[in-house]
Amino acid sequence: MSESGLASRRCWYGLMLLLPLLSGGCALFKGRLEAPKVTLSAVTPEKLARGSQVLRCRLLLENPNNQDLRVIGGKVRLEIDGVTAGQGETIEGFVLPALDSKEVDLRVTLDLLSSLTGALRSLGSGKPALEYVLQGYVDLDVKALGRLPFRSSGTIQLEDLLRHAPGLLRSMPEPEKTI
């Protein structure tokens, strides 16, 4: 075999070896993405309904990646003092800038029966704060990148939470007195 034919064959084999790596570029890229760091920065009660409470949870999302993350959805679960208290979903998509942070609001619907039990237990024990765990995932617009899970924990000061409660709790009208 001639020297040019051998070089051509080596080049062909080299391309055949590189092709799977090039076509799997998206899979290789996915491994480099890190999940955003999520911190619960504020909780504000919004609406009280029969059997449920809607909270506006402000989340601080920090992107440790050197590329923007286009978030198209996600879900979150909130546990308060070890009890699953509620769930929420992102409503609108947004872009999380590269190596930057962004605050987003998320509405979480609490099951009052389960969350109230933990809160009353904490109030009765004299604890000034409730421990929370916030976990979930964000969905990115590129399907190959998939879901990025996150988990955050901390405390919610009862004083801050109760400060917003008077606007939600309406006093019942006094019954008319009959003689």
C-alpha cells in the first residue's frame, strides 16, 4: 500500500474515532453544568382559603456556571419542621444570568392541616424559628441539559412570618344579640 493511501486510511480511522465524541457533545456539555444554588430569602403569606394557605416565597437563585441558564419551569417542595407543608411550580420562564444571581417569586400552596401541626408544636415549645427544607428542580430549555435539582435549608423567623398574618386573618363579626 502506498504511503498516501496509508495516511488517508489513518485520517479516516481518526475521524471515525472522533465522530462519537463530536456527536455526543451535548452529553459531554451536560456534565459540566452545576445546579443553581437556591436560598429562600423571604416568605410572605398571600391568601388564606379553606384548608390551604398560599405563600409567596422569594427565592434567590445563583448560577455558578459561565453560561446563562434559560429556565422554562420547575417544581419545589417545602418542608417545615420536618413536615411536608406545600408544593409550588414556577409559572413563567426566565433567564438566570451566567455567574450571577436573580430573585424569583414562587407561590407555594400549603396544606394547613399538616403545616399548622408543625407550627403549633414549634410555637408551644417556645422556638423563635421554624426550620425549613426547600427542594426541587429547574427545567432548562435545552432538553439534553435536562433537570437541575436543588436543595436548600434554613430557618424562618416566626416573628417575621406572623407580622404579615393580621392582613390575612379577618375578625369574625360578632353575632347579633337577641333578647
